[in-house]
Amino acid sequence: GERDGIMNLPSWIVAAVLAVALATPATAKVFLARSEAIKAALPTADRIETRDVILRDEQKAAIEKGSGMPMESSLVTIYSGWSGGRLVGYALFDTHTVRTQPETFVVSLEPGGHVSGLFVCAFYEPQDYLPGGRWLGQFKGKEPTHPPRVGTDIVSITGATLTSRAVAGGVRRALAIYATCLGGNTSQRVGE
């Protein structure tokens, strides 16, 4: 009798479909869970405070202007790291589209607003476009008054220009959030 479903297909079609399915690499990769990323970003902290901030229209506009990047949401979560009673830094997550797929990283900032680290949490583009640790190290020391720009003070990743631009834009956005919500103009600071 006749067989139903896949068994009724010629074996060469089944083999071709399986070969394509098995040869297509799974590109999505999660490197750090949120709690691991916060610990990496604020390694000396013994206490983490989490603040959800709903940006006013003028704050959102200031962040977009300062970073040259859109703010998809008016909600920002700021993680403050404390050791004893001393503030040791901030952590801000940024999720954005690189080419067609998302990337999430956490930016670690010193209390004065300088970038102290950058950690990729998830990357859904092909791994060939993944920024490496040495490249990410270029962002250390960047500050809100001199935000990073690819081609100016950040060397692009060869063959991954879109990744380079997306990461630099996300770091500029984090620095602009710092300047608008935590430093600089005290009339727009969180909690005041």
C-alpha cells in the first residue's frame, strides 16, 4: 500500500532537505544571562539597585540628540552598583538590530560616566559578525562629552561594518542616558 507523509517522498528529496537543514548553522547565541551580565559589568559591587525610569519627552529627545540614535522606548532600566556605601558604577543594557537580527550588550560606566567595560549578552547575527573582546576594548574610557564614532576614534570591524556602527550607536545611547538621567543637567536627573 501507499505510505503517508514524508515516507512517500523520493529518498533523494528527503536527503536534500535534511542536508540543507543540518548544514544551516544556528546563529543565535546567548552568552550571558541578565544577572551574569550585571555581575560582569559591576564586578566589585556587593549590592545592585535597579531603577526603572520613565523618560519625559524632553529627556528622550535629549538622549536621541546626544546619541544620534532613536529611543525605541521611554522606559530605561539603570543598574547602580554599590560596595559598602560607595557607588562603584552603573550598568545599562542596549538591544538593537545589527543587520536583520538583534544584539544585546551591557555597558558598564564608572560613577563619573566613563565607559569601563562592554559585554555582549546575546548575538543573533552570524557569529562571523560578532565583535571580539579586543575590539570592544576600544570603548573603555569613552565619555558623554566625547561619544565614540566609528571611523573617528573607533576602528571598524573588517567585514562587519554594521556591527561596528550598531555597537558604537548603542554605547553613545548609554552615554547619553547617563548624561541626561545621572549626570550633567541636574534639572533632568533621576530622583531630583
